[in-house]
Amino acid sequence: MTPGPARRLIPAYLVTGGRSRPAGPALDRLAVLVRTDAHVPDDAGTQARRLCDLLEPGALTVVECAAHLDLPVSATVFLATDLAATGLLLTRPPIPSAGQIDRSLVERLLVGLRSLP
Amino acid sequence: MDSAPSPDRTGVGYLPSAARTLMKLVVTGPFGVGKTTLIRTLSEIATLHTEEAMTQSSTRIDSTAGLPEKTTTTVAIDFGRLTVHDDLVLYMFGTPGQERFLPLWEDIARGALGALVLVDTRRLADSFAVMDMVEEQGLPYAVAVNRFPDAPAHSDEVLRKHLDLDDTTPLVQCDARERRGSIDALIALAEHALTRMPQPEDAS
């Protein structure tokens, strides 16, 4: 951890339009965000447009998007949830099937770690 | 010669398209123990950070109103990413070990494989509170001694005794700047996490 820079964060309400909950189930900070082919509407907000632009070349997790856009994770969750609802983004949970870490996953992780260069 | 244009000219480091499973672990420990160094050593992307807001009741009294102040502070959480298989990606979050960060800690640790607790032999006691916190969370953890060049070397036995480690808790010594040892620390944590998971049902 490093001490935070002396910079004002963008207040979350400017991104969320004053709402305290996103319009859907909360996304994990490791949920994967993928841009669809849908056209970004002309009246899209600045932050929504920035997120769509960021994801144009490839997929990233919520937390990576937050870091690249200098937005709080919670605000990024809002944005992504809205953009998914309007078809501009697809979201995918970090762990596909049961949504939980199980033995087979950890075993695969170990095989992978042991074979890293 | 100009470098050829690539689809990722921004250096963002997009996810491999095959990535299907994303796991995370927490790298924790006192200030200056080398959390970010270890993450930087292992991460395939430039380490990133998010600004996380924390609301806390301050013990300070607002002199004008005579009421306890509620302050919102931000803390930067560093993280990195390591693709372990084509389809399996591990995220490492450097999380401060102080009790006052507990709500943030819980949020980041939820669903995590476990925690790697970094220790500096010159100030072992600084890690006690962190280990207590991780234990209270019920998160599997391994202890990694970050060997600073000017820090005294101790045997595992001595360190275990001074850290009051349970026999089953892994202890590794590494240099957070060095990749092999840092990977070994992750392996020790993953092996330990596996032992704490329920055995599969007998198929017979």
C-alpha cells in the first residue's frame, strides 16, 4: 500500500446520479467487463464514455477499470451495471460455475504456479 | 526504428481472451514491509492502485460544534495480476494490516484464496496485529519473511517461536524483489489453503 495522493476523488454521486445502489446485483470487483458492438449513444455521460473507450481494445476487471479511470470501485460498479443494462457492456463473474473457490481450482492454481518460469 | 503499432499501445494490459477464472489473494503486513514490492515482482502488468474511501469516527472533537467528527479518508490499494494458466488469472491485492482498515479489508478479502502476511525480522511485533486480524477473518494465511539485506537472519525455528506460529501455518523466507522466492511464497499459501478445504466426497 502507498499513501494516497493529495487529489480529490470524483464524488461518487456525480457518476451515479445520486443513487446509492446500482440497478442490478452488485458486481464483484473482479467481474470481467467486455465492450459489445453497440454504439455509444451521443448523450452518454463523460465517465460512461471513458469506460467504453477504455474497454474498446479488450476486457478488464472492474477494479482495473477503476484504477485506469481514477474512479472509486463503487462508482465503477455503478457505471458498469448501467452500461450492461443498456447493452453497451457484458459482465462476467470472476469464477464461472459455482462462484466459489473449490479444491480443483486451487489444484490447478498450484500446477500453474509450479510451472511458472 | 519506430515500434510497430500494437492493439494495446496504451500499455493497459488487457486480460488474455481465454481468461475464464480469476482468483485473488491478499498480500498484507505492516507499512513498509514490502507488499507492493512483492506484487510488483510478480505482476505481469504495471501495478495499479485504486483509491478506496473509508469513513471512520474520529476520536478528535470538532472544536466548533463539540461533536465527534466523522472523517472520510482515502487509502490507496495497490494490486497486480499474474496469469497462471491461459484461463486462470491470479490477482494480488496489497492490503494494509491495521485494524482501522477492517471494513475495506473484509471487502477485498471476500472470496480470496488466502492471505500472505509479510514480516520484517527487524520489527516482528508489528506483524502481530496483522496476523490476529487475518485469523479473526478465518482466512488461510502463510507468513513470508521478507529478507531485507540489512536485517538479521534467523532460522525458521526461531522465527516460528517469536511469531508464535501454529505448526500448520507455513513460514517461508524470501526476498520480495526476487521472483522465484516470491512464487514459492504463493505456492506455500495455496498448498495451505488446499489443506483447509473440505476433502471431496468419496466417489465409491
